[in-house]
Amino acid sequence: MHQELLLIAIILALGITCQWLAWRLQIPSILLLLATGFVLGPIADILHPQELLGDLFFPIVSLSVAVILFEGALTLRWSEVRTTAGTVRNLITVGALITWIGGALAAYFMLSLSWQIAVLFGALIAVTGPTVINPLLRHVRPTHNVASVLKWEGILIDPIGALLAVLIFNFIVAEGTSHILGLQAILGFLEIVAIGLVMGLIGGLFVALLLRRYLLPDYLRDIAVLTIVAVVFAVSNLLYSESGLLAVTVMGLTLANLQLPQIHHVWHFKEKLSILLISGLFIILAANISLGALQRLDWRSLVVLAILIFVIRPLSVQVSALGSKLTWQERLFLSWIAPRGIVAAAVSSLFAFRLAELGYPGASLLPPLTFIVIIGTVVLQGGTARLLAGWLGVAEAKAQGFLMMGAHEFPRLLASLLQEEGFTVRLVDTNPQNVREARLQGLDAHWGNILSEVTESDLNLSGIGRLLALTSNDEANALACTHLQIEFGSSEVYQLPPKTFTSDENRSPSRERLGRLLFHTRASYNNLDEMLHEGAEIKRTNLTEQFNYEDYRSEYEGNFVPLLIFRDKQVRVVTADDPFNPQPGWTLVSLVSPDKLSQNILLRSAADETNKDNLLEEMISLTQKSPRRSQ
């Protein structure tokens, strides 16, 4: 028992290590995971998953795949696919049919497989899958149309491909007995679809009811939803074998489009869990392949792979995209991208095992042949996707733009400067007057609440990679950072320091609930606003060897607040928690006051609140204002 427990722990540890190495090396994690599985299994003969897990092997694999598909379906919103719905529909119907038939013919004629095994192989490689598509999209960052097509196809095609494989498997088993059994296989397929749809809708609506009426406490919510997913999957499979994958996909799709405020938290939890499951599954499935089966593959399997990549996928996409608004560049890129993932690996292992038990020759070739397709498509297509997307012009440049929460004076000044430097900037404010002022200044401003579902879905975030929360409402700033860190990452959500922020942890809000603090710990909304009303201006200064940062500090005597740094067409946001030492050749952007009063404001803001009246009197006495921004 202790040895088995140690092996499971080692698998998980190796999986996470592969994920980390893939992140550091900027390569698809699936390659490292599969390589680890091959080394531990067929090569070193250390790991034997079916012996390790026994009768639980296939149930664990099936349930893990169900959780992964459910997590992927939670990201599917109808609003994303309005312009490409026809292409997606065609890809998962006509396109899947082309891939199925083409893959079957290639395997039958090139590998001399029996027609039963060849047709089953064609169904298995019709899927793509979110386990490889989603990381690829994060790496490449293609345009909206391309991303929506790939994401929707990858998630919806998985249960469809699995159902197709089930139908073919049932036909194979029924062959030679009677035509009635063949008819029963078709009726069984329709029954699978009906059960999957009904169970998925019931599960989704039940979870929605629990969330909308707040019948689950926060600490139980994510685990309860996971449990319901497992129950829906299990009950659906109990009613009809292999219908569970469709059920959990429908369940996730239902929840994704019901505008539930808590669904983001559920998805975030499932995403982390999916990473853990994927890390273990690829190692286990790769280790489960026998060395003898691998040795039976030869150069002809590479020919089948080439036919799939260079003939079948382009034909599938071009036929599916007929009449769509996709450009030829987008169609060409979609023709190249179709990496296979965990569903193909899991289902091939499952049916190969069952057919081998029934004595079908060639069944043992299904897993290694499927893994050749997985590895080949991930290496060739995943490895060249970024270069091809850049060459075709279907990839967004590295998102350096800014989404600013607030359109009052300070954000408008900062946005104007960034826009002049060529960066994308969008402002969102609930105050219509602020929005009008921003638009009059030529800025891209939107009226609405950045936290609302409508604003979020309508807001174009292409080219945007950072959030600056700059409003006077500290709580709203913090909430926006928490809400959008899923979109931008926790390192790229910033907010002004709260007015109550001090070194005293008992008086200050928790740092873990805030975004990264902008500029300086005393650069709160009130302090910046007072500096502007006093006459401060946003100033750009090119630092040189003759006039470096130390000289800059001496000249302004600390009478400035650093905001941004420009360097080699890149922009860095100055934060209170990051070492700040700009070098010659960099451009420093600061909020500079014409005298030392702003310095006094920043210092006095940390003093006792009894000084506020005197400070206000000083500010009221200042009636002269200088221009807001200079070069």
C-alpha cells in the first residue's frame, strides 16, 4: 500500500514539475507530460497504471475527463460566438465527418488495419480538446474570431467524438450477430444524446437554483458543484454508458450562459483542479502503453499523421468556413491548428482495452497510434502556431494596453499621454459627464459599471493587458482587481492605495484583497487630486548619463510622484511594492508639482487626521493653477 501511495504522489509531483518547466521554457506542457509517462512506463518499466489503480483505473480516468470538459464548457458564452456560430456548427458536424472518414481511410489503406479498427480510429482523432487548445490560445493570443472558433470547437467536439466512438464500438460488437443489434446501436446512440442533454440541463439548472438563492455557503460552493458534476456524470453513465461526457458538457454550457455572479469563482476552482488532473492523466495514459505496441508502429504511421495535418484538417476547415465572414488568413490559420488532447488519449485506451478482451486484432495499436497523432499535432502545430499567427496577422500583439476604471481628470491625463505613445487605452466610468469629457479629448471611453456582466461582455479587450483602478471608491477598486485578475493575471491589476492604507495592519485593508498598489503608498485618490488642483502636471523626462535618476531626484527634491517608465517601446507601471531605479535611456513619467506643497501633502497625509483642517485651508488659499501636462 505504501509503495502505491508513493507512486501516486510521485506522479502528481512530476506532473506539476512538468507544468512548471513548460511555463519556464514556453513550450506545451503536454509534451513534457507525455515524455515523462513514456519514460516511466514503456521505457523504464517502473509505472504500470492499470496494476496500480486496478478496477478504478478507467473510472478515475473517465471522471477526470468529465471534470476537465465541464471546466472548459464553463467558458463558453453565446455572445462570444455570434459572428462565427456557423463555422463552429459546421466544424463539429461536417468537419467532424470529413475527419472521421478521412482518418479511417488513411489508417485502413496505409496501416492495413481492419475496417472496424480503422473506422474507430477515425472517430477518435476527430476531436481536438480544451486541454491543448486553451494553453495554445493563451500562448498565441489570436484574434477574437479565431480564438472563439478554436475554443468552441475544442470543447464541443470532445463529447461528439466520444459519442461517435461509442456508436462505432457498439456496431463492432454487434457485427456478425444480427441486423437488429445494428439497429439497436443506432437507437442507443440517440438514447445517449437524449440522456446526456436531459441530465446536463437538469444538473445545470439545479446548480443555478442553488447559486441564485444562495443555498450554499461560500466555503462549500465549489466542492458542492464538483460533487454535483460527479453525480450527473455517474447517473448519466448509469442510465446509458458513455453519455456522461455529453451531460457534463451541457451542464457547463448551461451554467456559463445563465449570468450567475458566483460562476467565476466556480470556474476558477475547476481550472486549478483541471490542471492537476491533466498533469496526472497524461502521465498515466502514456505510461499505460506497452512497449510492444510502440515497436509495431513504423514510418507508415507518420504518413497517416501527415495526411491528417496537411490534407484532412485543411479540407475540413475550408468546407466548414464556406459562406462565413472569416478572412483567408483566419481560415488558413484554422486549417493548421487541430492538436489532439486528453479525450482522444483516454477514449482510445478505454476501447482498445475492451476490444482486446474481445479478441479483435489490431486493437492494441489504437493507443500508440492515437498518441503519435497527439504528439505530432502538438509539436508541429503548437510549436509553429505563434510564428504562423504573426506571419498571417491573426495574432494580437503582446497586450500592453490599459483598461482604466475611472474617467475623471487624472485618468484622462494619463490616458492621453499613453495614447500619444501608441498604447491602447480604454476608460470605463459610471459618471456620464466624465465619459463625455474623455470622448471630447479623443479618448475611447465607455459609460457603465466595469463589474457588470453587460459592460464586461460588450467591452472590447483586444490589445488590453492591464487594469488601472483609479476611482475614489477604494472598495470598488479592490473588487475590480479581484474580478479582473482572471482576465489579466494578478501581476497586471493595479489600484490606487486606499485612503486608510497605513503600516498598521489593524487599520489597513488586507493586502491580499487589493490589487498591486500604484505609484506610492501615499498616492491615494485624494492626494493625487489635491496635487492636480494645486497645479501639478504629468511630465515626461528622458534620462541620460548626464542627467540620471539621481539628478532628477535632486532637481525636484522629492516633489514628484513617479507613474510610468517607457523603455524600448515597452511600458512599466510604477508600483509601491517594486524596486524603482530607472536607468539612462529610459523615459520617466511623473506627476510633478510646481513647488514643494505636494511633498507636504504626501507627508502630512500620514499624520493625524486633526491636521486636515489646516491642510484644507492651505489648499483653498491656492487659486493659481498651472497647465496640467507638459513635455
